[in-house]
Amino acid sequence: MAQPTLDRLFTTLDATWPAAARVEAGPWMLREGRGGGKRVSAATIRGPWRPDDVTAAEASMRLMGQNPLFMIRHGESVLDHLLADRGYDSVDTTLLWLADLDALTDRALPLVTAFHIWEPLAIMREIWNEGGVGTARQNVMDRVSHPKTGLFGRVSDQPGGAGFCAVHDGIAMVHSLEIKEEHRGKGLGAWLMRCAAIWAKSKGARWMALAATEQNHAATRLYSSLQMEVVGQYHYRILNDPKGDPRD
């Protein structure tokens, strides 16, 4: 089976980590994040555009109570340069990782180590909160209408990690994988990824994907160890605007 295209991966990213609302406005897809972070708040190109369209998009995002924010993907260098000239900062270069599910389902999970659970347990929400995945981001999980599950890990007879996974178009996306600081380096992240893969395969998925910032070196080590490959990347351009919502 052919590897998913970048367009398909971005569509899956939207479907498995959805904005509170999406609005098609001229050449843009505008997203209302409601505090859920950049992925659910950024505008993206959906058709031919002119410089004046950027001004219109900025006004719309301010009306949503958000800072002007654009996701820049492969082939969008003209927009990237224009935004830089307008004073936008480049932030959060993010890598798209991909693997065939068969590479992650080749061994059994150790007993009492990793589980897939929905609804999330209270301890999973505590782990997310400690890791910076607060209520607004957990609300994003609740909005997902596709097959989804929470991931819960135990290590040293203690709760150690939590994550989220959803499936769209044959691709499983993992989000918000958090390992408690005192349990990092014990291999739990890999077992949670394998748990997600086993669950996703039961839902008919063929691929495992996720997005992680380039600066997240621990994530890079984990996903490389699982033989996942970087197949694309994106970054954001954000205008520091006191009129907008600093959470996004």
C-alpha cells in the first residue's frame, strides 16, 4: 500500500485534533481554537490568494479573539516570506512522523503496562494537566467524532503516562503523549505507542502518524527508536498582538 500523501496526513491531523469551529473564508481555512493550541487555531491556505487576503484573515482571527496565526506547509514559501516581512515570528517547526502499523504490532505488550481506555480515567487527566495538556486541549479530544481512545501506562507499579489516539482514513494519529517526569527513560512511551498501534489496527488503520516539534528531542529519540520516519514538516507564523488570545 502506498505511503499516505502529505495532504492526506494534514487532513487526518485536522480530523483527529479538530478545531472548535472551521470557517472557509476566501482562500483561507480559519479555525477557532478556544484555547486548544496552535494546531486548532491556525489559518491555512485553501486556494489562490493575494496579499490583501492576509489582512482580511487577520481581521477575522481578531474577531475570534485570537492572535493572527498561520500554519506554513511545504510549498508555501511565498506566504512565509510575506508574513515575515509583516513582522510575524516563525515558531514551532513541527515534524510529521509516520510508520507502517506492522512495525509497531510485532510484539505483545507486557502485562499491566499499557492500556487503551475511553473515557479517560481521572489519573490520565491528572497526567495531562501536569504535562501542560489542560482542559481546553482535553476538550479537543472530546470533539473527535472518529474512532478514538485514551492511552494509559503504568511503570514501577505506578501510573506513568497518558496519551490520545484517533483514526481517520486508515491513519492513526497519536496526540498528547505525556510521560510523568519521574518515569521518563523507562521505555513506557514506546509501549504506549505500541498499545496505540494494536488498538488502531483493530479499527482498520494501516499507518501510525504524529506531529512533534523539532525541539522535542526526547520525542525524536522515541520515534526514531520505533523506526518511524519524518515525512514532512510545518511551522507557524504568529503576530504578537495584544488584541488576540495569548493562549493560542
